[in-house]
Amino acid sequence: MNKDVFSIAIDGPSGAGKSTIAKETAKRLGIIYVDTGAMYRAMGLKTIRAGINADDVESVCSILDGTDVTIEFRDGVQHVLLDNEDVSDVIRTQEVSNAASKVSAIPQVREKMVQLQRKIAEDKTVVMDGRDIGTNVLPGARYKFFVTASPEQRTSRRYRELKQNGKLNGMTFNELLIEMIQRDERDSKRECNPLKKAADAILIDTTYMNIEQATEALLNKVAD
């Protein structure tokens, strides 16, 4: 494989395992991992702290210019800064996740985040995951993948993750499944760069795969 700068774009719905696969891919290839979803989570956190409904486009846009979301890499690990505060750990709640899904549908928010994402990939070899990386952010990526799984399997993984981290906040599996399906609906039907498989992306269905198997499937295609 050539050592020149290139990008790996990984798209897919929430809970499919794309972020974990992307991290493992970056580790094995010795390249930078960019978690674009974390940037939208930071914006979602900002709306929560400001007492703004993430569905309120006008109110969200009113704080956009005064919001600074940046990414720093320390020892190869991504840190997300919201107004110079490292929020990498506090953006992993279900409340923030739902807010992120809503603000990410706002064109002005996406425009701001996409500019930063493209800048990162200009002179670095990266693996970047999100909802519209292969279709919009990095349409010229050398490698494109669409990672998915059944809603039930994705919910099961998300439920275990939240429970393990003590962030379930009393949610039941069925409540989480309903939220997962609603988020899929928002992400795939939004007008601005919806979640969809790029025409030239390779499909990886992780419903019956563990992370090791899914990562190997991706790396085998990159090595071809």
C-alpha cells in the first residue's frame, strides 16, 4: 500500500460499530482517527447547557458564531474542545446523542463542522467516520465503507455500553430501541446530506460479526 496521504471514509447508523472499527483500523495502520460525530455531540452539549431546544433552528444558529468546536490530537488520541473546554468524556450520554442528531440536521451547523473535517484530512492520512463522510465530507476518499447492523443488534450494543458506563439513566431496552429507530429516521431523511451509502462504498453488515471480524473485513479491502 502506498504511503502517500489518503483517506478512509466510514459511514453508517448509530450503534453499528463504525467508531470502534475506525479506531482499530487507525491503530493497526498507524494513522489518525477522526470521530466527526463527537463534533456534533459537542454542539449538542452546547445547546443543552444553553437551555436551547436542539430542534429550534433559529436559536441554535444564534449561538453558532459564538461557539468554537475544535479537535486536537494528543499522542494520537482525539480530544474534542468546546469553547476551549475538553468535553471528550461528557459528550457520551444519550441526552447529548439525541441533541447531536437534531443539530446535525441544521445546514449551518453541518457547514461549520464539515469545513473543519475537510481541513484535517487535507494533509494527513485519516480514517474518518460519520453519517455523510463518503457522500459529502470526503467524496474523493480512496476507500469508502458503509457499516450497518439490524436495529435490534445496534440497540443491544448501545444498551450494554450505556449500562457499563452508568449512563442509562433508567432507560429500558425498548425505549432505547424506539430512540434508535427515530434517530435513524432523522438521519436518513434530513434534507441536508442525509445518512446513505455512497454508490462506491463497500457494505459491511456487522449484525453477526464481532469487532475483530468487522475490522478484518475492512482491512482486507484496504490491502487489496
